[in-house]
Amino acid sequence: MTPKTRVGVLISGRGSNMAALIYASQAPDCPYEVVLVASNVPDAPGLKLAAAEGIPVFAHAHQGVKRADFDKIIDAELVRHGVEIVALAGYMRLLSDDFVAKWAGRCLNIHPSLLPKHKGLDVHEAVLAAGETKTGCTVHLVTPSLDDGPILGQVEVAVLPGDTPETLAERVHYAEHQLYPRVLATLVSDANGPEAMLDRVRSLALALPAAAEKLSHGSPGFYVEGGKFFAYFSYDHHHDGVMGLLVKASGIEEQAQLIENDPDLYYRPAYLGPSGWVGIRLDSGDVDWSHIEDWLARSWRASAPKRLAMLPI
Ligand code: GAR
């Protein structure tokens, strides 16, 4: 079974969005799991709930600790639990630039308004004061400025006559609980999907000297100018749903050996198999990219004209 993406949730309070993420993750087809809930408020009610659900929790009061130092403490905990994506869920603390930079593209936040409207605190008061007839909630990627960053999803919520900040907050919470798990699941699936994988393979392959790309029998192929193909990105090529990288092994003996030693990782590609190419699965959920990089370099060297193959890479 494909391992699920490991999510760390940061909270400061009730943690109802955290709960929505946790309960949604119990669906067998949910692509993420919550592996840590951390807080800057040691008595945040959400921590008790998470612990009761068997999720590791961590708390550290932020008072008296410099922002950058505090974020290092949280970061170390995220790393210790193998967190891959950070979900802020009512985490009422500004993050240091270092933290934001480190988790860029992998840290998201939920905010109870239709951003870019009504950033910051006291959002529902501001919505009512502005006489809005609709409000909502937003999930976005975290960037250095508060409640900013690319929007990943929104749900609209009608403002009713007679709404108070409390009644509005309650209804927006319902919407948040629908939105957050859905957006997180999509982000995780896209990050492991063919487009993201091809992008990553492409950036490694084209970083090699004189490497270029062209389609070959419908698959993106990478070749050395003046030389031969050294890699192909293969996705669902034989309607088998398999996503993999094809590279040159030294021959069919090595190919057979690799597959025998690690049949979950390596496979024999249909057409190129007889010529000693080997497939490396990219759909296992936890791709070892330094291993892919090594294979690309090796395959490149075997395909490059002599004058290039001598180059150090
Ligand atoms: C949520 O409404 C969330 O959007 C908001 O805090 C609440 C936390 O509720 N976050 C922000 O305002 C961030 N700028 P919860 O603890 O029950 O999930």
C-alpha cells in the first residue's frame, strides 16, 4: 500500500479544524495522515482531543522565547516526526521567515474569510461592520506576509440578517471543516501525481550536460545531444497505471538482479526490457530522489558520447 503523506498540524486553541483533518484522514483513500499536533499554547483544548485520538502531541509556551528560536523548536519536532506537510489550523502566531522559507510550498493555513478580504484578527466583526452579504473561508499556502499566499480553495458562506460574530463564526467553521481536508488531500495527491513527478525528473535530467528532452512513443524522453536517450518518464504507458523512470542498467543480468532484490522498486519495462533497461517506480509514495539522481547520472554516462562522458558530473 502507498504510504500516506505525513502531516503535522499546528494549533493554538480549540482545534476543530485539526479534528476535521484527523477524522477525514481515517478514510482509507485519504492520501495523508496526521502524525503530530503541536501547539504554542500548552493547555490548548485541541491537544487533549488529538492525544485522545492517539496522535503524538507537543506543546511549548512561546512566551519569553524569540520567534526564530521558538520556530526552531517546533521545526525540530516536525522533523523528528518525519512531517512532510505542515497545516496551520488556528495557529495564532506569526512564523519566522526562516521557517516559512524552509516549508515553502509545504505549509498551508486556513483563514475564516474570503481572502484577500479581511486578513488578521476579529474577522467576523469586520465582515459584519463592512455590511458584507457573503463571507467564507480560504485555504492558502503560507508566505512571509500574514494571511497571504496562493489560494488553494475557498468556500462561500452567506451572511444572514441578525448574524453576530459568534453565529457567523459557527457557520464559517462548518465550511472550514469541509474545505480544509479536501484541499489538503488534493495538494498531497497533486504533489505525488504525474505532473509533479515529471517536473522533478525533468529538472534532474536536464541538469546533466548537453541533456535535452523530446517525446518518444508518447513518453517524455531525455537524451544527450549527439548521443542517445538515457531516460524515459513512463506513466500508464500500458494502461497499467504504473508511473516510473526507465534508465539503462548494464544489461539484462543486472536488470534481473535489481528486480529480484527489490521487486517493489524495480520492474522490467515492456519494450525496452530486452535491451537491459530497468524501470524504477515513482508511484510508491516515498521516492528517494538522490537515488533517482544517481541513476540518471549513471544512465547519462552510459549514453553520452565519449568526450562528454569523461566530464565530471
Ligand atoms: C479558524 O476559524 C481559523 O480559520 C482561524 O482560527 C480558527 C481556529 O478554530 N484562523 C485564523 O484566523 C488564522 N488567521 P479551530 O481552533 O476550532 O480550528
